Amino acid sequence: MTLKNEKKYISFQVMPRTLETDLVKIGKRLKEMRIAKGYSSYRNFANEHDIEPKSYWRLEQGVSDFKLSSLKRVLDAYGLNIEDFFREL
């Protein structure tokens, strides 16, 4: 039964803790790889490899979920495949 004056609240989904942890680990690894390649700035790396800087920053920070195709594009810039990346993670 629904009340006419019932307030509806928007609920925000929160990522499970394990997913957040995994995203942060992935981001940390990407940042380590960037620095190891000699890029002190994520912007320089992103621009040089035709990747949207804000999107790359979000990957490195682990602040949002991403498409596998986005990760693959970044890994291609590093000359690394997905299997090897996760093996080293």
C-alpha cells in the first residue's frame, strides 16, 4: 500500500568494498607504470597517447568503474596485454 504523500528518496548505489579496493589497486599499478615510463604527469601521458586526460586520471585514482575497453586502450599504450597486467597486479 502506498501513501499519497509518501516521499520518495533517491538511493545511490555504493560499490562493494572489494570492487573499490580492486579499482584502487588497478589505479595504483597504472600510476606506477606511468612513472616508470618517465612520465611525471598523467596529463602528458594521456595526451601523448590520445587518451582523455580526465578519464586516465579517474583510472589512476580508482574513483570510478570503467569499461574493459578503456583499460585495454591504456594498456596498449604501455605495450602490455590484459593478462600480463593482472598477473603482475
